[in-house]
Amino acid sequence: MNLKRFEHQPVDSRSDQGELLAGAVAEQPDSLEQEKVFAQAKDWRSRRALRRRRPSRGQVLEWVAYGVVLVVAAVLRFWDLGVRPLHHDESLHAYFSLQLSLNILSYHYDPLLHGPFQFHAMALVYKLAQLVGVPDQGVNTTTVRLLAATLGTVLVGLPYLLRRSLGRVAAWLATVLLAVSPSLVYYSRFAREDIYMACFTLLLVVGLVRYVQERKLGWLLVGVLGLALSYATKEATFLTIAVVGSYGVGVLMWELGSRWRLREKVRGEPGWLPKTWAPLLLFAYVLVGTLLARWLLGWLHNLSFYIAAHQQASDEFVAVLKDDTALVVPWLGVALGLVVLVILLREMFLGEAGVEAARRGWRLRLARWVDEEKQPVLATLVRMPWTHWFFAILLFWAVFLVLFTVLFTNIKGGIGDGIWAGIYYWLEQQQVARGGQPWYYYLLLIPLYEQIGVVFGVVGMVRCLLRPTRLRLWLVYWCVGNLVLYSWAAEKMPWLTIHITLPMMLLAGVGLEPAVQVVLKWVQEGWRRWRESREEREEGEQEWRPREVGGRGKVGWAMLTVLVGVVLLVPTVHNMYEVTYVHEADAPHEMLIYVQTTMDVNTVMAKIEELDRKLDGGRHQLAIGVMNDAIWPFIWYLRDYPHACYNYPADCPNPGSYPVIIVGGDNLYLAETQYADTATHTGAYLFHQYHMRTWWDEGYKPPPCLPSKANNNCAGQQTWGGVGPLLWLSYGDNPPPGAHFNLVLAAERIWAWWWQRQPFGATDGAYDMGLFIKKGLGVAP
């Protein structure tokens, strides 16, 4: 396996300078070549002169191509952003961000709500929206989601920075697929932390790849910034660190092994032996790493059981650990400062010549062991200037301290919580297993929506394995690693699919690239031949005959592949449209939506606003009682009503005087019998029942454990569930007795759902609420 240093391997020797668009001319200077020349420029005058050079036609066309995709991505993410009611989780994030914007001391990091980045950033969005005069004092469902839509759009453009390594066409195709991906579009319009984390993770990858290529401090800081912001966004960053770290160690093992020859050291140089120790060292690492990973995952699983069984002792231990960490970390900062001071003093006293001689001696000793071409990652690590390490550490801790200490208002608690609270909460949740989804959840969900990504993602994996580079192998490892880890983790949710979809779309771009390049070359060549033949026909010499590039068979297969891609793109885009704009608040018809707040919440708020205008002229002085099962999301929606009282009636003075009462499903029957004017009961309130939340049918879950004579012990096993994925696809959640998987029926039902949104199972999954309005006020509930 020949791993060249992050080089893009084209389809053939003639295609690496292929234009992104068919109209680009081959003679124009290539933008990547200009970047290489710029990177090699030694002084600032040369670089300034290069900047002043007029961009080539190919470069302009490339910018236009990316610009068009970014505009489309932005429109898809920002259009009607505030129409859908806030999901339960969104209401939490929106409300606590609002509290932070009003009082900085009201917020502290709580892993239940995930990292502090989104709360600081959303509070900043509120402030900026107020400054520019956005309605509702800058606080509404649109501004709540502006951050998600913005970073979701930024994520689409990041492959542009990888086009030298990924391939120009592959990077652009990946950008297109990211722009229209159903899961990425929908969750770019959703105020949850996952889209932020996905953007920062890709930023980390961009920074690391470009730093290995160029060894510039700026790119290292870009990668570290991505890691720091991801860590401050969601605790799942630990999984990212595990995937990136394990792959990085594997690359180092390969590079270390490539330093020593193996075959030529054995008598006869047998052909079955690898040339170097690299494959054997990598195999040993995989073997040992697999055993260690299995042990570690088992240990974490047992630790989560221990925490659940000894909650109080575990809480006390972690509390002490946080306090001790808060005491130690400042001293570590002092130690780092002393190290830097010693280095600076050494350079001051040794002088420039002495420091350069010391550096040369150190690097000369390493140069005997590190090959720049065969060991680029190892060379990057051992030859990094100490200033790069220092500024990388400094940047990470600066981001950490600013966000986790809430702008230095909670230094001690912020440091301890920022380091330990997230991983402790994550371990606790492994026994909760929120959602109760099966291990095959993502294998069922993703293919229902991401047709072109799944098919060409697999093609891209094959191509990356057959023609590997370090980046291509990383994409395969990233995608498969995330699929395995997120399927292993106890909590499985539809918004987590984007962490699998992201690398899958990059792989799909790699998979589509060869065919698109061949077709573009064929179009270019045909255009050129047509122009030449037109001139010849004017002179009466010959008629035009297009010449195919690379042979008729190659062009034919390329066209067929592109046609398959277009065919698969159609249902993907259709699914994106349905889930984003048609059923965006209709969870029973969309598996990608999980327990979504319904449009009935908007109806309830419209009734309240109508009554408020009628009674108080719209001054929001209406007294509203909200029972404890309806606090979320209504604490957000009633934020401008100072007389709204929560945990009604227990915590509300004079509860009989409230003109409006909102009740959730837990107390609905009791409240109806107590307050409503019905046929069987004379009450003081008019009443109407609504859906607060709805959800997708979960008949795909495994069948439950049913006690029987053969198996009377269901301890620790699920005693509720579905019928299994195959029967569910074939018959829904109520298959006939003795039924088996039917491929034809399953295909028909999938087709009907794709194009007509005919549900697979029941659509009555709902959590209801009730609106009570006093009689005689002129507004019906």
C-alpha cells in the first residue's frame, strides 16, 4: 500500500488539471498551482505580488461553482426558519440562552443541556438582533435557529479548503451533497448542538490536514479552534477524539514501520514478505488496539453500572475530583509559563547564532530517523517549533476558560465541571439509554433518506481503499468509526445521524468524482472539437465528428454512473423537501424527526394572543396558569407574560382567578373534570384538547421479551418493543400471525413512503395538552 503525502490521485494522468466546469479552458493557470506557488514564496513582497495577480478563468469559475452551492445551501437553511414550533430541547436552549443574555450569573455549565458554546453564541445572536431592530426585541423562533443555520451553511463550504487533498471535483461534489442532505438540512434548521459540533469537527479535520501539508501555525490554530469549540459544544467530542487519536496512532505506526526494511533482510528476499515492517507494525497495533478498546468499552460499561448502583458515593467522589482539579489546573498553567520563560531566557543568553546551532543539532539528529516524504505526519510532529505547541495549548485553554467559566464569572466551578462533569454525565446516561433504540437504528434510518450518500459513499469507500491516501483512508475510518461508536452508545437519536452522514457525503464525492471527471473531459473535448470543426466547415474541409475521451466504453460507463447519481439524487432531494418544508412538525410521517412539538402550539399561542389583545390591548398582562407537565416549551413561548405562573395550581396565588390554564397530557383528564364545562360537569372554563407532541411509529424495534415456560426470566431484557425491522418494513407494526419478511412488500412500502409519505405503522403516537379559557371572555379555546 503506497500512501503518498496527502496527494490527490486523479482518474488518469490527464485528469488532475481537469476544470470543474465544462466551459473552463485548460490553458488557464490552475488555482491550486497558484496556491502552491504562493505557499513557496519566501518573502512578503513575493506574496503581495502573487496576491495582486489577476485570478485565472478556471479559478473564477471554481469560485462561482462553490458560490452557487453556498447560496442554495443558505436558502435551504434560512427559508421560513421560524415557522416550525420549538422542539422540547430547542425550548430549553432558547430559554436558558435568553436568561444568560439578561443575566450572566444565571448560567453555569450543565451537561444535561450540553456545552456552553451554544448558550453564549445564542445569547450573542439575541443581542445583535436587538441592535438591528429585529421584532420581539430580537428574541423569536427565527433568531433561536440563526446560529444553527449559519454554521450549517459554513459546514457546506468547508470542503473547499480540502480540494487539494480531496480532489477539486470530489470536494465540489461533496459540497453539493452536503448542501442538499436531508439530515444536514433539517438539523441545520434545528437549535441543537449537533450541527455546531459537526461543523467544528470538519474544521478540525481541515486544520490538521492543511497543517501537515504546509506546516503553518495558522492552520494548526484552525484545527485547535475546531477541537476547542467542539469540546465546548457537546460531550460526544470524546468520541471524536477517540476516532481521530486512534487513526493518528495508526498512521504513526505505519510511518515508523516504513523506516525499517524487512524483505531485503531475509535470505532470498521472499515475495510474500512486505518490503518494510509497516504492515506488521500496523497489524500489531490493530490487534493490541482492538483488545484494549474492547477492554476499555467493557470497563466503561461496568463503570456506568457501578455509578447507577452507587449514585451518592459517585457524586461525592466526582465533586472532590472537580475541586482538586480546579486547584491543580492553575499550577499547571504556572508550570507552562515557567517552561516558556526558560526557553525565552535561553534564547536571550545564547543569542541567535547559539539558538540556531542548538536547533540544527537537534534537527540533524532527528533527520537521520525521519523521512519527510515517507513519514510526513511523524516529521510534522517532531519538527514542530515549540511556539506552535505553545500557541495551540494557549488557544485551547483560552476557549475553554472563556466558555466554561462563563466569561470568568465562575472560575473554580467552570474548570472542574468543564473537565469532569461531561464525561461523568455521559457515563450516567449509558444506563438510561434515552430513546431505547436498537443497535441497527442508523442502518435503518440513514438509507431511508440519504440514497445518493449511501450508494456512492460505499463506492467512495471502495475507491479510497483501492487508491489510498492518508486523507482517503481517514474518511473511511471516520465514517465507519462513527457508525460503530454511535451504534454502540446507549443513546441513539436522529440528530446524531449527521455525525455519520458528514464523512459519508465526503466519501460519496470521492466515489462520484471519476465518472464526473470523465464526462466533463468528454464535454470539454467535444466543445473544443466542435469549434475546430466549425472553422473547418467554413473552409469546406470536413464535417464535425466528436471524439470521445478515453474510449467509448469508459465514457459510456461514466455517463451511466452520473445518470445513476442523478437518479439517486432525486429521492434524496425529495426527502429533504418533505422533511424540511412539508412535514417539518409532523413526526408520525418522518423517522428523522423525534417527538416533535406540533403546530397546535402555535394555535394555542394565537388564542392566547387574541385574548390578550381583547382584554389588555396586547400588553401581555394576561394571567396564565401552566401545569407542571406543560412548562416546556411554554415557559419559552410565554416569556413576555410576566403574570404566567408555572406549576399551577400549587405555586400560584388565587388559582381560581386565572383566565387561561394550559395543561399537559399527564394531568389532562383530572384538569378536564375539575375545570371544564362539559356535558357531565359544569365548570368555569371552556376546553379544547390539542396535540403537544407527536412521534414516529417504533414498530421496527426488536420484539419484547415475553415470559414463558421456556424462558421465565426477562430480568434485564426489554419487555416492550416492536416486531423487528424486517416484519415492520413488510407489514407495519401489526403483521399477521406467522408472517415472514417479504422483500416485494417491503420495497412497495418504502416506495410509497418515499413518494407519498404513506406511514409504515401507526400515526397516533401523541402527547396531548389542553387549553382552558374562562367562559364569557369572547375567545373559544
